[in-house]
Amino acid sequence: MLIRCINDTDNKSISKILREVLVEMEIPKKGSAFQDPELDKMFETYQHPRSVYYVIEYNKQILGGAGISELREGSSEICELQKMYFHKSIRGKGLGDKMIDKCLTFAIKSNFSKCYIETMPNMISAQKLYLKKGFEYIDKPMGNTGHTACPVWMLKDLK
């Protein structure tokens, strides 16, 4: 498995995987990442100085990804762990742990002091991983992600 930065030829593959996982996880299409306009242009979306998106590639096939970017309409010191979804064939292999480490390392190097994430109540395994990595539950959303269907919010201090 190769974890690498997204490139301009990955857009179609990563948008397909992300949508498949969102449907599989029964995430509402409205108010979630499913309807984000960035989903079809992930490479272009993460071409900003304090943004990165990593993909997981196996046998030249994209099977998942995760990114970091400044929290929309939030403090410039807060980043968001975004669009971290993996195809079911690679879950449970420790890749989420590695991906979070890679994303948080980038966030720290980019001088963010906190990392925010939104998720769904039924994504129990993801929440367990986030807790293990030092995220804590908070009682209200931050910024303006547009993900009104996501009622679970978490935050991690990076300093």
C-alpha cells in the first residue's frame, strides 16, 4: 500500500471511492461530504499552501484518502481532517492510523494549533480511532463545513 499526495489524474478514482463509502455507510447525501462540490475536483481543491490530500494506492488503484485544510470560516489556527474514507477491502489494516499520523504531521508543520473533525454516529470504528489519536468530543460544530447532517464533532490540540 502506498500513501502519497493526490495528483491530477486521481480525481475520478477518489471521487468514486468516496461516494461508494458514503453510500455504504448510509451517510445522508444532503448535508454531508457527498454533495461537496470539491468531490469531483479533489486535486484542485487541495492546491493551497496549508492543504494536502493523501490517497492510498494499491496495484495502481486508489482505495481511499484523507486530507487536511484550514477550517472553512473558522480560526486560521484550526485545520480540519477531511474526507477520510477507505474502501472496505483495506479497512482494519492500520491504514487509518497511518493516514491520521501523516495528516497531523502536515498540520503541525503548517502551524495549525488544533484539528477538527466531523463524523456520523454510526461510524463507531472511526470514532474509536479518533479518540485513540487524541481527539475529544465537543458539543457543537465549528466553522462552516456545510455538513449539517454530521452531528458528531471532535477536536484535538496539536501543540
